[in-house]
Amino acid sequence: MVREAFRSWLGSEPIKDSTRSTQWADATRLEKLYGDLDVAYDSDRFSAIRAELNYSAEDERNGK
């Protein structure tokens, strides 16, 4: 992820500072787990990450 571009974009959004901070932390955490988010977006628009994070009815049945 181009960190400064993301930080600049977050700064331009009409959101609370606490929300901005949370979004920054979440993106950083995702990037640590899944690698460069720009690459993930360019390759499949986050489809693989979303699929992995999706909570299904089967997950619920299995007590996850």
C-alpha cells in the first residue's frame, strides 16, 4: 500500500479522528497478514481476502 497516499486520502475524508485512526490501524493489520494491499486490490479487487474473512453459515454450525 502506498502508505502516504492512503494517509492523505484518510485526512481528506469527512470522518472523526478516531475513525481515521481505526481505519489506519485496520489497514496496517491487514497488510501485515495479507501483504501489500495495493497488489491485492490490483490482482482481484480483494476477492481472496474477502473470501477468507467471510463468515459462513457452515462456520456458525461448526462453532467458529
